[in-house]
Amino acid sequence: GESVGLHLPTLSVQEGDNSIINCAYSNSASDYFIWYKQESGKGPQFIIDIRSNMDKRQGQRVTVLLNKTVKHLSLQIAATQPGDSAVYFCAEMKTSYDKVIFGPGTSLSVIP
Amino acid sequence: EAGVAQSPRYKIIEKRQSVAFWCNPISGHATLYWYQQILGQGPKLLIQFQNNGVVDDSQLPKDRFSAERLKGVDSTLKIQPAKLEDSAVYLCASSLGSGREAFFGQGTRLTVV
């Protein structure tokens, strides 16, 4: 789950379209998988999380999908808006340690 | 509700100099975290406090980094002496419960030249 590299993957979407941001995780023992949004010049902000015993969780305009078979996590943003432009980080956590391990980020750009 | 306050916002120092960062967490939050975020990467936890006790400092380079949280509220993170590779954003976060729902400050951007 440690992030690597200096170059963030990027994703550009048209305003109003749906966005899908993907992440691969490494620790099968994690209890929670989390998505954060980080806008320029700000700290990360919690968006949504999912317990490891779930496959899908929905929030307001966001859906997180967890595929434990292939250790894959995705964040879907419906009707993407300019305010959604940011770097999105996946993260994992084991409850007993209460330690969040951030993965690599994806830079989302919304085209008006 | 006021957020996590950090200062300074920016700091430029020469290598081998010392620097200190300050953090004031959200009122009532017992848990405080310091993260290091190198450009292009996700934040990495340096140290976690529960009230004024250290819970996890396994990733803190203790030969040069130190942190304290006197009285279980404000915290300071110090680097002495700084190296070029310490250039990063230092984020403070606090939480009432689980760390995954922690609130982050805006961070201090450190440049070591």
C-alpha cells in the first residue's frame, strides 16, 4: 500500500460525465478501504470508506466498489463537477493498528 | 467548528539548519497525527499521539526528527538537522475516533536548499 513514484496518474473527464478512479491494494488483512480527496494547497479530506466484508457502498454522488479477489478498489463519481478536480488517494487501514496507509494518487481534471 | 491549524504555511531553510512546525488540533480530539507528504506521493504517517502519549512513531527518523504534544493539545514537530530529502509538506491531522476519519490541516510546505 505504499505510494511510489513522482508522476501521478491522471484522468480527464468532461463535466457531467461519470468518473471512475481505480486503485490496487496490497494488504488483504486491512479492515477498511478509504478514499480521500486532496485539493491543491489543502490536506486530504475523507470522502467515503468501505469495510472489507462489503462489495459496494454508496454516498452522495460517490460509490466505492471493492473486489477482494483481485485486490482492486474503485471510486465512481456521478455527474462530475469542476469542484471535483483534485488528487484522489486510496488508503487502507487495519482497525487494531488504527494506522492509515495511503496508496498512490490519481489527479482528476474536469473539463468544463 | 474550527479546523486543524498549522503554522507556518511555508518554510525555506538551508540543509543542516533546524525547523519546527506547530499544530493545533480540533478541540476535543484526543488523537493527533503528523504525516509527511513528498511531492507526487500519498501522505506517510510519522507519529501518532493519543492525548500526550505516543502510540506509533515507527516511521519517524528519530536521529533527526522529534515531536511532542505537551498537555495533550498542541503539538510541535522538529527537524534537526534538516536534509535535502526532508523537503515535503508536513500535515497534521486530528481525530475523535478512528484515524480514517481524521481531519487534516493545510500543511506546512518545507523546502530544504
